[in-house]
Amino acid sequence: MSRHDAERPLPSGMDEPVFAEPWQAEAFALTVALHEKGLFSWSEWAEMLSAEVKVPGAAQDGSDYYRHWLRALEKLLAAKGLAPVHDVDDLAAAWQRAAHATPHGKPILLENDPLHDR
């Protein structure tokens, strides 16, 4: 996307972008792709997401919607035995360590995790 693309107005009827951050679009796309692969039904997904957005403490303005979306996806994949919670948590921690160990301006690679290959 060029700088000029970012300056284009949104389509008629849209006041703001659908995704506030790139990770939200990625979580959305991942969910759709996993569903299309047949890893879960759309009704299973809808049930899990519905339960997640109803948890106490959810933002009334919906600003945390995609955090709920991601959490629902993690729970659904764990329930299906596809991505156990401890594996997801371990991988997230490894990415955090890699991010902290990566010099500013360089790509964050999992190999930068100081505990990688231990």
C-alpha cells in the first residue's frame, strides 16, 4: 500500500476502518481460513465467540472485540486439540523474548529468542 492509498477516503457508508490494527485482520483471516479447511464449523465458531464477548468486564463500546475474537479462536483450537493452550502460551512467550532481544529496526524472528534451541 502506498502513502496515497492510505489517504483515500473510505467507501460510502463507512466511517472508520473495519480493522484498527493489522493483527485484527490477520486473526479474522486466520479464522476464516481454518473454517474453510474444515477444522471447525461456523456454528461452533459463533458459539465460542458469543460466549467470549459475554464475559464479565468486556468493553461496552466493543473496543476489545478482536481481543475476544482471538481468545475465542485460541479456545476453540485448544478444545479441538489443534493448539493446546500451553503450546500457544509458550510460543507467545518465545515471541516476546525474541522481540526484546531483537535490535530496533530489525525483523523479529523466533530464532532471536535467547531460549531458542535449548
